Amino acid sequence: MRILNAILTPVHTRTSGAIQAGLQMGLHMAEHADVDVVLMADRAHEERPAPRLRLMRVPSRPLADRLRGVPRAISTPLTSTEIPQLLEPGRYDLVHIHNPHPILALHQVIRAAHRARIPVVMSSHGFVEVCHWPEAYRFGPFKAALYRATILPAFRRAVLACDRIIMTSPPEETEITGLGVATSRISLVPNGVPDDAFEPPDPDAIRDACKRHDAGADLPRVVFLGNHTVNKGADVLLEALQRVEQPLQALFVGNDRADPDHGDALRASAASSRHPVVFTGMVSDADRNALLAAADLFVFPSRSDTMPISILEAMALGRPIVASRIGGVPYQLEGDCGWLAEPGDVASLAAAIGRALRDANERLRRGRLARDRARDLFTWRRAARNAFSVYRTVTTETRS
């Protein structure tokens, strides 16, 4: 079977959970099928990182520069892609789309696949964010109304045009059926982590990474990992830390991406924090894993998310976790694997962090439970096997 993994992404996005998901699914799907992975980028590029897997980067064409005065929430979705040029009849047996954004590119890929009589499945990674973008990014009334009148209907049409939706967690089913998708066209394939994610970094590597990023203080480390955009809730975490009595140091790992103003506001808030706060910026993969392993508590305060991969990475390393009760997060942390706080609720988040920091033994217990749950349910090897079963069902149905 020949599969095209199409990873859609705005040009300003350097890394995201959807990109990781598409790449890892492609790598592990190569054990079952011949896979091409294509990623929207600002230049063309091709490489073969594994047998039976080809990685291609194709140019995208953002229209934002031609739409002066239009809010980014509207202009960014209007980014076109050259991925349809790959979709010739007979070249692929199935297209698997990762990430529903930009919306224009999503429609282009689906239409091209249909013209070539290639079935399309789409993972739900990013669905919760797209459905609740105005709330997550705190849009004003005009921008929210414009978004709901233009982007949301276009997103719904694209979802309904797919042959199958792969949801990443059971709580998403209500969101997906609310878009009009029949339950018979929904399959569950959770996100995962690679097998080596369960191997902690060397203690020397952890110590060196902490020293490199000014995180060597002898205090409990509270670590946030993600892009510093409004929807990820780093501002909520900073405000919540002001209410936490226990001594700690906070590490914010990641970059400002396309929202430098928000990043500046975060740093201004951190300057008056009662606790030491470090912003590392973008770090290497090795330092990223080391800093995550160094966490005494991993906190993910997102306002809107589907099934965050960074939570799975923390689980694999046995880190205790506090996270927002959104999307698939309660499913990820089922069985006492962490503490949940209400999204955007400073008091709720502060209380959960305080409870976690007060009890080292409980942190250790929940971290172990989280690691066991990740190993049992959330690996890319398992996800690829389950997704391939979905592929076979979809290709059989479309042939008949």
C-alpha cells in the first residue's frame, strides 16, 4: 500500500504537535506500507530518513502579504500549497492528512485527492483548537464573528468531505459528531511517543542542560514545554505561580513563534514573579528531553488542545503532571496519572500545583502510573498498527 502523509502547517510554525505526529506516524507506518511524508514549507526539499519512507517539503504560498488590514486569524488560513501536484491517479492508495490548518490548503489537498480517486483520512489533531480558536486566543467580538462566519464553515465542509476521521481520544467524539460526522466514519487512534521516549537522558546530560539554561538552582523545577502562544496558557501559569507558596523555579521551554508581543508580555510578567523564572527559547532536542526529565512537575495550562504530545512525552519519562481539563487530556491522565485544573482558571491551576508540590511521594506515584499508562496505550508503534487497520478498511470500502 502506498500512503501519503500530508502535514499541513502555517509557514510561521517551526514545530508543533501536529508536525511531530505526522512525522512519527510516517516513520512507524513504514513498517507496514510504503510511505511518503510531505510537509508544507517555504522551500522544496526531499530526503529519505528511513527505508520505505521519503520526506518531502513543498513550497506554500501565504496570502497574508496581499491582504493588508485583514486579521491574521483570517489571512493565515488562506495559505495555499503545492501538495496537490503530488496527487496523480494511481500514485497513492490513501492520503492521511495531519493538522486541519491552513484551511485553504486543507481544501486543496482533499479536492485533489478526490479528483485522483484517492480516499482521504484526517487525524483530529488540532480539531479542538480550530473549533474554539476565538475563545483560546481571546478574540474580540468582530474578529470572533468573522472567524465563525468564514473559517468554521469551511472547516466543517472539509471534515465532512473526508472518508474517515481518526480521532486521537474518546472525548473528541462529541466535537467531531457536532460537525456532522457519523460515528461510523470515526476511528480511535491515539497519539503516541517513540519507544526511546521511555529511556531517561543520562544524569550528566540533565545536569549540563540545566546549567546551560540557568536552571541549576536547588529548587523544585516546574516545567512548561510548548510554543508561547496565547492558547497554550503560559500567562495563566505565570499568574498561578504567584499564588503558590512552596519554593520553586519555573522553566518555560519553547519559543514565541508568530506572537512576539505575547512573548514580551510573558517576560514582563515574569520579571515581577515571586519565583525564579527562566525562558529558554528554542532548544536542541537533546536539551529539550533533558529539561523535561529534570522537571519535578510538568505543567500544561493550555486553553485549547486536542491531545498534547508534550504530555505524552512527560508521561513516558514518569514526570508528575498538572494539566488543563480540555480535549483529550482527561483521557491521557486517566487513572490518577496527574492533576487536572480548569482551563484559564488561575485559582484552579494554582491549587493543583500546590497540591502536587506539597507531596513528593504522591508525585512519584502518579509519575509511575503515567509512565505505565503511556507504555500500555500511547506509543507510535501501536498507533501505526491501528492506523494501518483503518487504512485497509477505508481502501476496501472505497473500492466497493
